[in-house]
Amino acid sequence: MENNERREREEVFSTAVKAGKRTYFFDVKETLSGERFITITESKRRFNDEDGSFSYEKHKIFLYKEDNEKFVRALADTIKYIETGIEPERHDDTTDDSKDDSLDDFDFSIEQ
């Protein structure tokens, strides 16, 4: 019971995106010390030919607060490249010394 209470306390926000046989979960969790982080989980439904049952294959990414801007910038650049075919300006994200003041320069809209 205590373990379940701890798990519930750790997750503070969750949203899901259904995409065919896949579902993406975006969860904000909180450590015991109050630090928040994101988990991104891809869950794929798989059919087992041998016994006719279904199972779920999951892949999880943990995104910590200090990496949010770099992650969002890389994701926005990647989406922009897919939509336009134009390679975005490269950012040196290999060091923590180069921090952007904001992400205002990035258009993060996704057209569907």
C-alpha cells in the first residue's frame, strides 16, 4: 500500500496521445525532494501469433528540467525540417555554457 501511495504522489500531471497502434504518454513526476521531471512513454500494442494474445511493448525516456530547452529546441528543429525540408541553424548543445534566454524564436506549431 505504501508503495502505491508513493507512486501516486510522484505523478503530478499526465496526458496521452493516441496514434494508431501506439500511445504516447507525457507524464510529469516529482521526486521526494520536489524536483519535477518528464517521462515520455511510447506504448505499442503487439499481437502474439503463438497464443493469440495481445501485449504492450513500452519504451520510456526521462527528461530532466535542466535539459528541457535543449530537448524542445531539437524537437522543434526536427519538426520544422520534416515540414519544410530546410535544415535549421545548428545549435551547440554539447556544453551547458551556451544557454538561450528563451525559446521565443522557435515556432513550435505542428500542422496536421
